[in-house]
Amino acid sequence: MTRPSIEALNQTPLSDEVQLPGLKVERHSRILEDLLRGESLEITLTKLVELAEESREGMLGSVMLLDSQAKQLQLAASVSLPDRYVKAMDGLEIGPRVGSCGMAACTGERVVIEDLFTHPNWKPYRELVRATGLRACWSEPILSGEGEILGTFGMYYQTPRSPEHDDLILVNECAKLAALAIERHRGEERDRQLAAIVNSTDDVVISKNLNGVIQSWNPAAERIYGYSQGEAIGRSIEMLVPADRRAEQREYQKRLRNGERIEHFSTVRCTRDGQLIDVALTMSPVHDAAGKIVQIVEVQKDMTSSKRSERELRETRRQHSMLLSNLLGAAFRCHIDEDFSIELISEGIEAITGYSADDFRSKKVRWITTVDPRDIGRLRSEIAQAIAERRPYQLKFRIIHRDGSLRWIWEHGQAIYDESGIAIALEGYATDVTDREAATIELRDREQRYRSVIETANSLIVCVSLDHKITEWNSGATRVLGYSRSEALGQNPYQLFVEEASREAVIAEAKRVNQGHPLKGYELSCVTREGERRSILWNATQLIDGEGKAVGHMAVGHDITELKAVQEKLIQSARLAAVGEMVSAIAHESRNALQRIQIGVDMLGFDVPENSEMVKELDRISRAKDDLKQLFEELRSYAAPLKLEFCDCSVAGVWRQTWANLESEWKGRDVTFLDSSQMDGGTSVDVNCDIDPFRMQQVFRNVFENALAACEDPIEISVHCREGDIEGDPALLIQVRDNGPGLAKEQQKQLFDAFFTTKPKGTGLGMAIAKRIMTAHFGTIGVRNNSTGGACVELAIPRKQI
């Protein structure tokens, strides 16, 4: 017998009356029994695939369900297909050229492909087919009774082949059974969903027969009426109807039997405990497939709370009306138009404007015409901005009263929006604040005068509350202590600028002032924002509010730092002058004695044998004389007034000459001297400044000598310079670094103090003299440790001397 073509097989219609030669009757019955027993869809479809595979030797079956929204096929049942193939095909997107099942689900027609290797639909999946051994596939669309595509039933073979007529009958029948199972499953799912809706709704849902006997009773009915389901089913619906409403109920029952629907009418029903409740009720007749009325469904909504709310709303409106009539101001609702046309306004508007509420409601008077023309633009702008930002607004503006006087109005309002978000009206409240505004202006003027006095004062003015918070801070305090007003307000002053060692005593004095004991002439060292210490002389007095209650204290301070510095300089100058005179006298008297000592040593040297022990003793006497002479010279140099002779010269030349002059101290030691007088990158630094070369040699000599004394061999001393400034004026910045042990913090603090030394020999005046010389040059000198170790002396020399 000649095989039909593939095209002919795809188009072969199958009669529902054809005997099923492929699927035995008993197997067909087993599927139907599963459906009647309510087996799950997965089990039923799997059994269907098993029975189909039993009916055809070598056939591998599958059922795939269509996700119509995602346009994908999801595998629902498979028994013998390879796992790799099943995973790859699950979630297959449908299309007119997608495999067999993808095409069948897309077109709704049977697809027969006898060789998967050669058919173009299977080209993207050829490697998968080769790996799983599948060669032929026929796919039948699973259609609902209304022709909706539900999925596909696929038959696979591992050899190329086309189906016989009986094969097509089998796949067609399997698709029909699958459709029956799927539709039954969907129907059951819909029934479950409907039951869940009925059981979860807050409305009462009752079904009854045409005689009014209750047949179903949902949980909401149990909750509202108090009857359980078992108590209600089988009883007449009239058990819920009050006696005076039963005639109404019977009339509605008669109309329902005639097929009429009763929609949304309000009535009264009775609960189990006799309580009457308000309900909104809808009754609908239910027809069977033949169109015959078989039952009636009632849906009831408990309106008791709504009715109560209506009564409460009426009472609330009455109360609001009473409140509005007694307001000192006016509540309003107006349109958002050019005139802000009044829609609603309370009677209080007459006290504000002189015009009655009826004048505005009848548009005899327009609200915008009462506003002072100077404020109209601002009023419109601020309201428009509040509407755009969807926020309330507050406005203060002027109006012209009916009597011609100018009044100040404070208005609070916000826009009302419709469902689409468009602003349709303004609602708010307005009140007359003319008296308050006058008082505010007067208070503001007083505050301005007070602020002017505070800010123009050259002193520091700080007000502190009882809980230690700064409440006032003037520009004088900012100038001296460095904190801005916004930074200082609200801070604890004792933590902000009082040294920790002094806080306890300062707080004790503040408590005494808060108790009414004035403070006068209290000198305190205060720390600025930059960490500088300033000496301030404080006077303080208690602050009293308008009710006579103490609220804190006000402290007025005078910065005496410079005054103390001048005083200290005068004292120091006087001391140095006295020391200078004394040292000069001692040096003059001692010079002759030292010369006589040297002559005596020289004379004895002629009489003492060269290699005797006495020569060593004479040498020690000579060195002691030299040390004593140097001590006198250093004391005289430190105490004597500095007279500088400035000239424009190379600072680099000065330090190089100084280093050369110290050859006797570094010669013979392992010393490297690095002279780096250029900036990074090779850019030359101008090393010329206005200096006194002789005095500057003293500075570098003391720095170099300290470095040589502090370091052990091998020694590395380097000089670096760069551009900089001193308080904004151009300066040459110089760093002298060594590789010694560095200086402890305490040593760094004391290094420039007179008579402080870290060397076993010396007066301790060298660095003090260096500092005096740098100060006389209007420069600075400081010391710190390098990050890599060793000490670093930093000098700043002004470029020009004024």
C-alpha cells in the first residue's frame, strides 16, 4: 500500500466516530475514570502519555501546555523522552518555524515531520536531536471546545518515519483526551476561585431555591447574622426578614421567579439575636443550560456602619458649621482662577475685610480686589509654587479694609486635586494679624538696634544659657576665636574654646554669675578654632527674661593677647638690657683675666717638656679658657640689642659659607652635605632675600652644629628650599634635615628656650639666639621630625624687608 504524503497526512480530517484502533477501549476508560475521580492534571496527563506509548512500540510521547501570555510551551507530561531534551524544550517559544510542537501551537494545525535532521524547523536544535537520538516527531494541537489552543500532544520516534492513518487517529484521540483533562482542571480551578471569592468576601452571599429555601450560606453570612451554615441551610430566607418586611420579600420573590433581577435596594434584616441591621441587597435569578430558572442568589452588604457614619457626618457638619461661625478668622474655599473666586467662605470674613460672606459668594466683591496691589504678585507666585510642589502654603500679606485702612492677613491653605492630579480649588483659613504684625515690627526694630550694638562692639560678646548652650555670638567673638556665629550657636562654650585644665574652674564661676554674682576682670586663656591660645579678660553678668526669671548670663571679653605680648617684650627687653649691661661688665673685667691666664699658659709651655703630662694639663686649661670666653660671647650676643644690616644677597651662599667655616667640626667624620636649592622638577628657586648675612650665618651655624652633635656617623645633612609666604607676603622657605634620632615632643617645645640644650657641652643659648635673629628678620623658625626619621628645622625668610 502506498504511503500518503506528509502534506496529505497533515490535512487528513478525523471523524469523532472512527473506531480507535491504536488506543484500547479499556485504556480510554481508565483516563476517563481518572477524570471522574478528580486526579490531578499532572497525573492524568502522565497516564495518558504512558497509555499512548503502550499502544505504539518505539513511540515517545509528551504533552506541553501553552502559556498564551508568554507565548511559550511548558512541559506538562513526559515518560520516556531523554531528560536533556525535556529540559531544553521546556519554555519553548512558539512560532511558524519552531520545531513540531512550536509550529502546531502557533498554527493550530497538526504538524508531521518524518526526519528531524533534514527539516528546516529543526535546524536550530540539530545538535540536541543528534545527542538524544530523536529522528521523527508528529505534533497534534490540543484544542478546547471553543477552538482555543491549549497545548500540544507530541509523538517522537528514534528513526525517520511518517505516520500511518492509525497513528494519526491515536494522536488525535490523545489530544482530545488531554483537552478534556485540561478543561476539567481549569473548570475545577475556576470553581475553587469562585468559592474562595464567595468565602472571603465581606458581603453576604446566599443562594436559595424558588420557594426561598436557603441552599448555600457563606462565612460573611455566618458572621453578620450569627447562624452557622448547618443552621441556615434548609431554612426559609424569611427567618432573616422582620415581620413588617415579609410582604416586601414575597413580592420580590414573585418578580424573581418571573426572571426579573432586583438591583440595589435598601432594606432591613434581622440577626439571630434580634438586632435589626440596614442592608443594601441585590437578587438575581440563576438559569441552567436550558435557560430555566433553578435558583436565586442574594448578595447583601451590611450598611449599618454606613448609616451610622451618615448620621455622624450630619452631626459633624453641624458642629463644623457652629465652629466656623465662631472663628475669629475665616475659613474658605476658592477657585484657582484670576480672581481666586470664592466658592465657600465663613461669616468671619466680615470682621477681617468689612465685607459680608454674601458679598463674596455673590461676587459683588472679588477677593483679589481687597489685596494690596504691592502684594498681589508675590501672593500669586507663592501660591503657584505651592501648587506645583503639591504642598501647603502660608502667606502674610496686606489688604485694604472696607473703611480704607490697611490690614495684615495671615493665610494658611493648600490646593485640592482631582483624580487626575489637577489642582481644582484652594482651601484654607485667613485671620487678621495687624496688631501682631505691628508688635513684630517693633520687636524686630529693637532686635536690629540690639544687634547693631552687639556687632559694632570691638569686644567679644557671648551669651550662655543655663544648660551651657551659646545663645548669642557677635562678630568680635568670631574675629578673635575664629568660629562663625552659625558654628558657635548651640555649642557648649566650655568645650568649644576653654582649655580642659581650666574648665572646672570656669564652670564654677559661670554658676556663680547665673546665681546673680557679677564677674569682673577674669583672665582666661582661650583656644581658637586654629588651636592658637589667646588671653582674654572677661566680665560677666546674669541675664533675666521678661518675667524676671534667670535664663543664663552674658560675658563680655577683651582680647589682651597682644597687650600681654608687648608687656612681656618690654619686661624681656628690660631684663635683657640689665643682663647685657651685667654681661658686658663681666666680659670686660674677665677679658684681662682670661688674657693673663692664656699668657701664663703660654709661658709655662716654654718650661714644660713636650711629652710630659703637664702639657696635657696646660691644654685642658687653655680649652677651658676658650669655653669660658665663648660663654661670655654667647651671653653678650643673646642679651645685646640686635642691630641688623640688611642687604640683598644669596641665602644659599650664606649657608654654604657657614658649612665651610665648620670644616674643623666635620672634617674626619663620615658626613654627606646635600645642597638642594632647586624645587622638584628642576625649576630654579630664587634664593636671594633681604638679610643680614653675618646674623644669618649665626642661625645656620647653630642649626648645623646641633645636627652634627645629634647624629652618629654616617651623617647626612640636607638643605631644601622652595617658594612660600608669611601671612601672604612672599618668602623663601628653607628646611635643614638630618638623619639623627630626632627630637621628643617636649624637646621640640623647649628647643628655642634660653639655656635649654640637648648637648653635653654648651650654654643652651644657640637656638634662642637663632630665634631672636629670625624674629628680627620678621621671619619664623620651627622644628619637627621627618617622616623618615631625624630632625627638620624649618625657616621662613621674607623676600623683602619693609
